[in-house]
Amino acid sequence: MKKCSNCGKEFPEAALKKMVQITGKKAHIKRICPFCQSIVLNNPTYYYLIEDKRQ
């Protein structure tokens, strides 16, 4: 169980989406729950994090 970076409620890790919030010249990785995603998607400073799985 991990906490949502936005609301602080605990969710299974599979339910949380990794997103990047860009503020100024910094990027912060956030875990966002399904409920907060609708709010965050309307914010232009958040982007989905796409991880490269090549090894």
C-alpha cells in the first residue's frame, strides 16, 4: 500500500499512476490515485511518466 501524493489516502501500488509535475525548472515524480487523476489531468503541469523497460 502506498499513499497518493495528492490526497494522502492509501491505495494498492497497481492503482496509482506515476506522473511528473513540472514546477519551474524542477520535475517531481508523484503517485496519483484514480480519484485525483481527474483533477490532475486538467492541470497543465502534470504529465504521465513513461518508463523505458529496455535492458
